[in-house]
Amino acid sequence: MTGHRPSLAVVGATGAIGGVMLRILSQHADVWGEVRLVASPRSAGRKLVVRGEESEVLALAEDVFDGIDVALFLVPDEVSARWAPIAASKGVVVIDDSAAFRLDDDVPLVVPEINPHAARLRPRGIVASPNCTTLSLIVAVGALHAEFGLRELIVSSYQAVSGAGRDGVAALREQLALVAGTELGTQPGDVRRALGDSAEATGSPFAAPVALNVVPWAGTDAGDGWSSEEIAIREECRKVLGLPDLKTTATCVYVPVIATHSMSVHARFENEVAVGKAHEILATAPGVVLFDSPASGDFPTPSDVVGTDPTWVGRVRRSMDDPHALEMFLCGDNLRKGAALNVAQIAESVAAEFPRA
Ligand SMILES: NC(=O)c1ccc[n+]([C@@H]2O[C@H](COP(=O)([O-])OP(=O)(O)OC[C@H]3O[C@@H](n4cnc5c(N)ncnc54)[C@H](OP(=O)(O)O)[C@@H]3O)[C@@H](O)[C@H]2O)c1
């Protein structure tokens, strides 16, 4: 059998994650043959640059998968739900970044630093990549789990607006322009009134103003008062870590940050924990940077971390009332490890399965 460099389709190449993916494909060691760019019919004919060359965007249709080995799906859930099985039925290995298949028993949910082997067994021809909050959290917590035995997670997120895609970024930029230079933010409801209908008119995906504000609701209604993002953290951490009974509580909050999610984490373990040992683990864990000298101002913040690959961890403390628990604060770029980078890492491991020329 003659080998070849696998061909790749990037579906959703024009989106927030798609843009980062094109940069990653241009920066990482090039393992691909043809790279085909795909989006909705709205974008057909647009030209985007990947690996230093202009390439024309094709409209999503069955024949865009002809001759393709691996397809990255960086599109809304409903588009993945419909089209990923079509691509898979043509023998394409699909790496899906949407929520459509993450909790499907026949679809592995993969974080290469934690469960790389899972990507090789894919009964439906689809591999899923977790939600951006799960991803930033799990590389750090998974490393600690291997040493101490994770039992419970309590997470509060401070999520960037790009978690809601291009529309989220557009909404924050527009709202910031409207409040800049005003005295708004001092009276009940003044920001909401000043933005008026503009939030709706610009298609803001947020349930409240996000400029000069925080919004404690991310995703859709998952019942019993929970948001879909909060349930995703719980179910995805359980699946990736192989801990079906892991106690997990999350409260997800949008903050006026463009990219990079932050999280305050309370992690309880089976074994007693020591900060020294936790530092040692985090300092050497793949995909993690320990940045923890708060008295000198060394702690992660989203504006310092944005654009970088790892999860940055700081403020590591042993809980005052529980020798089995650690508190920490972490930041991870939701568009890189939180999405495009994880998908690229999975795709590169799949590419390595193809026989070389
Ligand atoms: N943003 C994050 O932090 C993050 C993190 C993890 C996972 N994800 C997931 O990744 C996916 C993409 O997110 P995003 O933030 O990049 O969204 P986005 O900025 O809104 O981009 C959406 C992309 O999907 C394409 N698309 C929309 N409808 C389509 C259709 N009917 N047929 C073909 N292509 C279609 C769009 O193409 P056009 O330009 O032609 O409309 C665009 O390329 C979503 O499932 C999201 O949940 C996002």
C-alpha cells in the first residue's frame, strides 16, 4: 500500500475557532496534504490564507468530503449533528468541536494530555473535543488527579465573550463603544437602558449587558436552574477522567474579556494534599504553566494569557478547613487549548495513523 499525507477539510473555516485553526495549521509541523476550507454558502468564494497560500472557501455539501481523510468540524451544534455523520459515512474521520456528540457513548471525548488512547476507538468515525471551560480546567485538574485521586470539583468560571463565537465578540466591542467615556455603571439599570435595543439589534448572544457587567448565564436552559455550560463541565469531566461519580458543581459567568476563560476551582481529593507537591505536579504537567507567586504579582490573568497554548495556574492554596482540598485560579485561552488547539492535537494524532509516503 502506498502511503500519502492525509487530506484535511476545515468545516467552519471562517468562524472564531476556524480563524485560530488556520493559524495553527500554518504554525505546526505540516502533516497534511491538501487542506480544503469549507463554511456556509454565505462564505463560498471567500479567500482565506492557510500555510502561506490563499485558498477559496467552499460551501458545505456532500462532495466537499470527496478525497478527504480527516475533517475538522468547527460549526454550530446543529450543523455538526447533520453533517458529521454524512462525512463519516464517506470514510472521513471527523473531529468535532461542537456539543453534538460529546456525551455519545460511541464517540470518544478526547484531551490528548489526559486520554490520548481514546481517539483510536471511534465506532461512529467521530471524535469529539470538549467544551472550552472543561478543556482549560481538565489539563490542570487531571494532572493533580493522577497523584491525589480527584473526588469533587466546585468551579466558578469567568468566561470570555468569544466563548459565544464571533457574535459574542461583536456584542462586547459594540457595547464597550457605547459606554466608553460615559458615567454609566452607577445607577440600577443605567447600562441596560443606555444600550437599549442595540444589544438585541446587534444579535448579542448574552442575556444581559456584558460591558461594565458580568452575566451569570452561559449556554441554554438545561433544566432545574442549570445552564448547559454548567452541565457540560460536569458530564465532560466525568467522561474524560473516567470518573462517572465525580461530584461536580459549576457556576458559569460571562465577563467583559475578549478571549481566555478564567476559573476559580475548589478540588477535593481522596488523599491529603500538600501545596509543595501540587506545585511540583503542575510545574511539570504537559499543557500547564505554574505561575504562582501572588505577593510579587505573579498570577494568571486573561489579558496576559490570551494567545498562548497552556492552562496557566496560580493562587494554589490548601483549603483552610480541609486538608484534602486545594483552591486555585486558572486561565486558558478558550480559542486555543479551549478549542482549536485541542482539535488540532487530536487531528495530528489521527494523521499519524495514516501510512507515510
Ligand atoms: N468559541 C469557543 O470558545 C468555542 C470553544 C469550544 C468549542 N466551540 C464550538 O466550536 C463551534 C464553532 O464555534 P465558533 O465560536 O467558531 O462559532 P462562530 O464564530 O459563530 O463560527 C461558526 C462557523 O460555522 C459556520 N457555519 C454556520 N452555519 C453553517 C452551515 N449551515 N453550514 C456550514 N457552515 C456553517 C460559519 O460559516 P459562515 O462564516 O459562512 O457563516 C462559521 O465558519 C461551535 O460548535 C462551538 O460551540 C467554541
